[in-house]
Amino acid sequence: MKRTFVLLLIALSLIFSSIVSAQTIELTYWTHTDDNRSEIENRYIEEFQKLYPNVTIKRVVNEAAKMGDLVLTAFSAQNAPDLFNLPIEQEYGYMIHGRVAPVNYEAAGYANAEELVANYLPGTFDPVTMDGEIYGLPLELTNWAIYINDRVFRDAGLDPDVDYPKTWEEMIEVSEKLVIREGDIIVRRGFDFRYPYYLVAMLPMVEQLGGALLSEDGRTAIVNDDAWLQVLNWFQEFGPHGRNLGSPTYTSARKIWDYDNDDMAMCLSGFYQQGRLRIDNPEFFESGEWRVIPFPVFKNAVQDVACAYYGHYLMVNAQASQEKQYWAWKFISYMLDHPWEYLETVNIIQPRNDLLEDPRFMELPYMDVFMNDMERGHIVFLHENGYQFERFIKEAVESVMLENMDTREALDILREKIQEVLDDEY
């Protein structure tokens, strides 16, 4: 009798195990490289898998600059991850074409869309709302300002309290005073641009001068040629064929600024840079020998526009099964329910009311600069072909900086390429 009972228990155990195995959910999560975020998100994955043993999650990281192409290729091959994050200007097209699934409010822990929206800064979900559905939860809402190394300024005879660049014209002049060259080789840059991200940082420069990428009805490319030409001329003067102050071919300024090696005075980056600085160079972080200043404007600007802000929204693949979609949203909600840890460890801002209304929030270093610039800015340009337009802008900027193409010719080519896409739409 005892032996029969034991055998029955073994049989039931095997049956139960086979049922659990059959119901195991395997999720693939793609995101961009960030050592600080990897540390906490790997822990969240472990915790979530302990809470829900039927779920396994594979987290895959790639360089941020490569993520757009990798995700696009994966969707084209019907092999996209179950959940991922990209800048909203790259994700927008996936919403337009139905490649991502709307939020499952129950899985995310909300009764409905109204309850979700009420927990966040007004406007947070505007970029990811379409036909009454919300398609993403914000990992971060980010804008960029200028980080300055005070030591490099003083070494060049400049006072960082008063001599920091307030206009783009001053940016060139200050960079000229900071740069060190050995022949034509730059060994110390004053400043360099965030070249891959033209919709975030270059387009606001055009808007400062009264220009726009598209007309209000969205049918005509390039508004106000003079504004575009002035910005392209700025890049040409800044580049190797002009004052030789920086280039798209050089190592990203924000990647070397942290190390305080007397090779980079200023970089353009977000609040998250402080989290990376704390890890990369704790001595420099604690030294107080750095600061953050607002996004510059042109002297003849007709409107005060700061760097655009963008969101990295976590989204779910619409091609995944309904069961996978449910667990993906549940996992996303679990990760995002740690806003203070994301802020303190990674220095990224989830626009949740409980975070923004905490008195400690505005006490963080230079948070006032970023929040004031956010008020001066707006959400990054969104269009179903925005990613393609950004590539065309990249070609225009690099042609004037690296090939010394006439700025009028570069602008005409840019207009022609964007207009061709627009004409195909209508």
C-alpha cells in the first residue's frame, strides 16, 4: 500500500511538472547598454522569475546607436524580441504599422487607461497613444544639457562660472580656446555634438531660428531655408573643413568626458550621465569640478527652444502570443515599480507623479537645469518616417562637415529626399 502511494505521488509529480513545463513562458527582452541599469534589471529578472517560476526572461543588450537597425531588421525577419525599448522617435513607426501591442492594463496593474495616465506627468502618454490605445510604458523621459569640466576651462584660462557658452556662436569661440591640436590632430576637444541624434538636438537649433522639418500640414519638406542654412553653416564651420573643432568620426564626446583625461571639456548628455560618471570616475564625480549648463541658443534666435526631450518606452511585440504579451506587460510593470532605484542608480527619470512630487527630486544635482530646459523644449519630432528623415539629415550634416559640400547643395538634396518620401505618402 505504501509503495503504491509513493508511486502515485511520483506519477502526480511528473504530471504536474509536465503541465508547468508546457505552460513555461520564455520572454526575450532587448535593451541598450547601460551597466548601472543592467545591474538592477538583472536583479529584477531574478526576483520576477522567483515569483513566477513559469516565466523565464532573456535580457539582450546592444549599443544604443545600433538598436534601431537591429530591431528593424528583427521585425522584418519576423524574429523580433517579445519586449524592447527604443527612443520614441524610432518606435513611432511600429505603432503606426501595428507592430506593437497596446498595454494590457490588468497585467500592468491598472484598472484602465485613465488610472494609468493619472499616475504620470500630464502628456507622458501622448506620444504613445493612438486611436484611444496606449502602446508603451516609459522607462525614462530624457532631455540633454551641456556638461562642463571646470578643470579644463581653468587650464585654458577660462572661468567656468562666467565663460561657459550661452549661444551656439559662443560655443565655437569657447571651443576654439579650449581645443589643443598637434598639427591637424585634435588631442583635446572643447565640445562635440551628439551626431547620430539629429531630431533630438539639431532640429531644435533650426527651430530656434524659425525653421521646421515639415510644413504644418506635413506635406512640404524644409521650412525656412535661411534657418537650415545657418545651422548647416554652423556645422561646417565647426567641422574638419572649418575651424576643426569636432567631427562625427571622432569618439563620442560623452563616452570620454567622464574620465577627466584633459581630452574633452564639454559634452551633450542627459541626467543619466551622472550615474555613469559615478561609476566611471568616482573621484571626479565627488570633486565638484564639473557642472551642467542649459542648451545654448543662437544669438539671432526668434524663439527659445531647448533640446527636445524623448522617451524610451517599453513596448511589446504584437506578433507575440496573447499569453506572452500578458506576461511581458506584467514584467515591465514589475521593473518600472522601482522609480527611485532607477533614478538613484541609473539617473534616469520615470515621469511618475510619486517621483516628481517627492521633495528630494529637485534637490538632485543640476535637476533644476534639466527641468527648466524641459519646459523650454518639447517632445522630439514624431513621424512614421522619422527614422528615415534622421538618416537624411545625417547625410546632409556629414556632407558639409566631412566632404565640404556647399550648404545650399546639401540642403537641396535633403529637401528632395524628404519630399520624395512625403509625396509617396499622399
